[in-house]
Amino acid sequence: MGQPIAVRTDLTAVEVRRLARRAKDSDQVRRLLAIAAVLDGASRTEAAKVGGMDRQTLRDWVIRFNEQGPDGLINVPAPGAPAKLNEEHRAFLAQIVDEGPIPAIHGVVRWRACDLIMRLHEEFGISVSDDTVYRALKDLGFSHVSARPRAYKQDPDAIEAYKKNFHSSVEDIRSSLAPDTPVEVWFQDEMRVGQKNKLTYRWARKGSRPRAAHDQRTQSTYLFGAVCPELGTGAALVLPFCNTEAMQLHLDEISTKVSHGAHAIIILDQAGWHGAKQLSVPHNISLLPLPPRSPELNSQENIWQFMRQNWLSNRVFKSYDDIVDHCCYAWNTLIAQPWKIMSIGLRDWAYIGRSL
């Protein structure tokens, strides 16, 4: 028979039980109580029963207790297999994903797991699974998202200049106003809503592809909308046409929603009806066109996306009146959530404090 192992005596049974009362790990508590029983003079068999273990297991924990103290009685997770991708591999993976593929060279327009696995093998001679690549990308802060469309021949310099000079443009407009006139920044755009509706992402079982009804009829209407993200307010009209006359009606509607005594700067794209000579811009509104081909600067575009994803897509509209009713419902539901307008619409470069 093996010789019994003495328990360290720098802690008394009372102190060990006190530690057990404060411990949050249930397994550590059992082991501390078993060792306290040993310190009280109980036999190893009796002490093992107190901790709900056999004598050999108690012996192993006594050794850990003698070497590491009470903290040694906490379970330590197994280290597991070493990671297949080290820091060099992960840095390379992050770089090529950030840069994206070159279709003429790599033969694909987006990276798939199999493409990334091949690049890692070509560069480092290692073989990994799809799951390893997916986990690494997630740890590196990547997620699988749909790309935002970018207009053809877009001028990035013009976009940056617009944001940089936005406040000076506001000051130019302010100089023509009465002193101390509050300024509000609004974003305006139009959205076509029709029976040939859009389908959006939805949750579904892995391996399946959910189906949704898709109408082929062509009745449609236009939702003219504008929001002031700073105040969480908006103004909209559902109109049958998208032309100068409709734009005039919308500007008149926006002017009624501008705060009393304030002046609204409407940011909008350069559609023909937005700058038509026949427009009579209300006295409390100024129009500030965006650079060509830069819809991402217009936060009303994101409002449309939110409305489609939550209330308008994946539907079959019975008639034109049904389309109008759903547009009105979607807009009124949005307006009832001003915090949502603020969250979606605020842009750092366009934010104007109420004190200005």
C-alpha cells in the first residue's frame, strides 16, 4: 500500500471551511470540505465521502492543494490542440480579405472558403478546413455581409470634398438668413414601391432555402420621404408619379414639418425634378445637392432599406390602393420611432447642433 500524503498545515480546518463558504466554484467547494475533514482528523475514506469522490481522487487533489493552495482545486480547462493558424497566417488572411480578389488574376469576384484555403496552402503549405477559416475570420472581426452598391464612375474625391466643405456650405446659406435662425439638416429621396416586390434575407434552417411569393404584376407608386435625423422627425407623401409636380408637393409638405422659426437644408441627389426651374422652393427651405453618383451620402437611402426589410418586402400587394396603404403604414410606423430615425440617419459630417 502507498504511504498517505500529509496535508499542508499552514491553513487550519476552520480557515479551509471559511474559504469553501466564499468559493464560487462548486467543485472547489467539495474538495475544500474534503481536505478540511482530513485536517480535522477524519480518515481518508470518510473525507473522500464528504467530497463525493474516491480515495485515489482525494489523494490527487491533496497533491494539488499542497503544491498550489486553494486555487489549485479549481478545474483547469484542457489546452486542446494547438491552433492551426498562427499570427502570421491570420495576418495574411486578414490582408487578402481586406484587399479582395482581382478577378483577372484569381478568377473569382469574391473570396470563398475554398479560395482562402488554397491561398493559405500556396503561401504557407498548410491545409485547413472551412470551419478553421470561418472561425479565424470571425475572430479577426469579419462577417459575411452583402456588398453596398457603388455607382459606376463615382468620384471619391468629390465625395470627400463634399463632406469636408459641408459646414462652409451651411454657413453660406446661414449668411442669407436672419441672425440666430436655427438650422435643421434633412435628407430627401424617393422610393418606388410596386407589385413586383423585393425579397429580403430571412432566418431559415441550415441547408434550406426559403421561398417567398413574388408578384409579376407591375402596378406601383412612389413614396417621397425626408427625415431630419437630429430631431427624429420626417415628412412623406405617397404619389402616383415621380416628377417636378410631385417634388413641389413634397417640398411644401416638408416646409410644414420644419420647426417654427427654423430653416431646413435639404440634402438630395441631382435628379432632374430636384433642380427643375419650375420648382418654387418654400422660404424656410434651401436645397443642397449631393455630388453625382453618391447615394451613400444620403441617409434617406438607409431609411428606405430599413422600411423594405421590415414592412414592405416579401409581400404580394392586391391592388394599387393596397400598395398605398402599406406605404402609409410603414412610414407612420417609422415616424412613431424617432430614435430609429436618429440611429439610422445621423452622419458625423452633416450633424449640426441646435445651437448653431
